[in-house]
Amino acid sequence: MGRRKRQPVRSRIGRVSIYSHHGSWWLYYREGTQAIRRRVADTEAEAEQIAARVNAQLASATPTMLTFQPISVPELREKFLEHHEHVLRSSVGTIRRYRSATQHLVDFAGSAPVHTLSADRFALFLREREVTPNGHPNTAKRRLRDKGVRNLLEICRSLYAYAIRMRHLPPYTENPFAQLRLDRMHIEDAKPIFVFDEKTEQAFFQAADDWSFPIHFTLAKTGLRVGELVHLLIEDLDLENGWLHIRNKPDLGWKTKTRNERSVPLVSEVVDVLHHVIGDRDRGPVFLRHSFLNGEKRPPLCGTRTELAAVLQSRLAAASAPLTRDAQLRISRTVWRDAGAVKADRIRTSFIRIANPLQWSNATCPKSWRHSFATLLQDANVDPLGCVDIHRTSTMSAASQMKPAKFFSVFS
């Protein structure tokens, strides 16, 4: 008569059973109508701890830590974008970037489950993919640069971190994109950053016209972002004391990139330029479009921030259907347009139009002024991220090191 097979020793913690099998400890329970068995630990003590946590989750009717809900890549992408839209309230621009970046993942994986994706194969897919740099269909395609590939992989890493939190991956599964060691990815084909020196800056300003000169001069001597400059109102200036205040304007549909407000010290030359630009105006955007240059023509909408916000609210209320944040942003842009504000793209094109005859192939975006300003601060031993109140004197000294001759001929 053969020996009976010995049954494994079992113990219960509430609705969860644990037992030893082949040298490991397993866990068994039922979640709804589904029976779940999982290897959870190498020791009985660890298995008991996990069983206690699972039993508590079963008692509170929440998904247990050992279950996951399979989901396709497109479904995960939509849930991720909705999370940023409705929960985190990320900016519209950030959501657009996430949508574009994760579309590459959908193109690669199709409707496959998220837990079957190979991050290595996706990285190879990105390396071989050709895209249009600015998204325009008529632009010549090229391979993604190393920074672009790394940025896409970082966004997909965040996507899968969200999937783990929402339990769309099997238990104990690591983030596949975290294993790529993106921090050690070498950047070999980075686009050169153009930094102005005294000679190139003066050549640029001498080639600028009366409308573009004040704009680029202010960017050069303050380090502002282009978006901050075009949304600058006259009431944000304190020219008497030499300060410029960057403020969020949620009531006008605009916030700074980092959501942080700051004050920027102004050198005397910038104060004089801003006095000339404003003229006799006391409200509205500081920099107006080219058609309003001579002051003979005024924008159709002129008012303080409070008055412009009231106009925006009336336009939003006149909309017939519930508006998405993207639609609200488009309506807010009509207020800035009617107030005469300059478009950011217009500043970029003016920068390229001035730089092209000078044959600077790397000078393609006005952000070069911000890079140059930060370089000047570092050369003057000023921390660009430090407190501006502490370094006011050093900052103003560094920003005024290069004084183009055209300033004295145009605005003297």
C-alpha cells in the first residue's frame, strides 16, 4: 500500500490562506468569483504580513495588491491623459506633449496589453523612426535626436509608473522603462546652443528694425522666456524702482511655465527702452504687434488686467456648449489678440529673419537670449537660480556688460 501524499501545512489569516510549496510560501484567496494563488515570500513571517495586508484590502472591498487589471496600451494612454487633465490639472501644453509622445508607443504596440511590451524594442523603434521636427507635414523628415528619444522614453516611464499605481501590471512587475537607465544614456547628436557674445549681440541689434529691437533687447537683458514677454502687462512694470514682475494670469488664461512668479531687476538701458515702448499708454500689453508700432492705430481692446479678465469671462459665458480647457485657452488668446499682444511665433520668425543674413546657422530661436543671459550670470559668479534680491547688484552688472551702440542712436 503506497504512502499517502502529505498535504501542505496551511494557516488562515481572515479570508486568506498561506501554505508552503516547493520551499516557498504561497497565498490563496478568492476575490469575487476569481480564485487567486500567488507565490509571495520565502519565509512564513513575510507571507503572514502580505496575507494580513491582502485580507484588509478584501475587507475594505478595494483591489488587492496581488491582482491586476489587464489593459491595452491605447486604453492606458487615455487614462493617463485623463488623469493629468482632471486630477493633476497639468497645463494644456504639457498634456499636448504627453499626447504626442505616447502616440509613438501606440504606433509601436497597437492594441497589445501593456504588460507584454518590450522597452528595449520600443527604444530601437524610436531610433529608426523618422519624424518632422516641427510637426508640419511639408517639413523634411529626419531621425529623432538622442535628447528626443530620451524625452519620449522618460514620458513612457511615467506612463508605466501610473500603470503600476493603477495595478494594470502583474504583481511584482518592475517598470520596464526604469530598467533602461535613461540617466546614463549618452547624448551624441545634440543641437548646438547659440550663445551671444559682445560682437554677435551688437551685430544682431544693428540689423534689427525699430519694432524688433526693443523686444530682443529686453529678452537679452532680462533673461525672460518669450511667453513671459508677450504676456507682460504695463501694470507688471515698476520702472521707477527698476523692477519687472513676472506674474501668473489665470484669469486671462496664462501661467508661467513653472507656475512660479518672480521679480527681475532692470538695468537703466532697459528701463529707457520700456519707457519708449510704452509711450503714453497706461494699460494693456507692454509689447504690441507691428501694426501698432507708430501709435497711430490702437488695439480694439484696451484695458487693465481686471477689465481684460471681465471681457474673457463674457466671451466664455457666451459659448453655447461646455468648454474644454483647450477651448477656453483658444478663447483667452482672442482677448490677448484684440489687446494687441505679440504672438510668440512672430518673435521667433523675427529672430530668424534678423539672424539669417548674418549667416549664423545655429541661431534659430530667441531662447538664445536666455542662454546668453544665464552665461553672463555664471561668468559674474551669480547663481541663475538663486535669490534675485541678494544678487540684485551683481545681476544688473552682468546684464549690462554688453551695451549695443544702436541703443544710443535709436532711443537717445
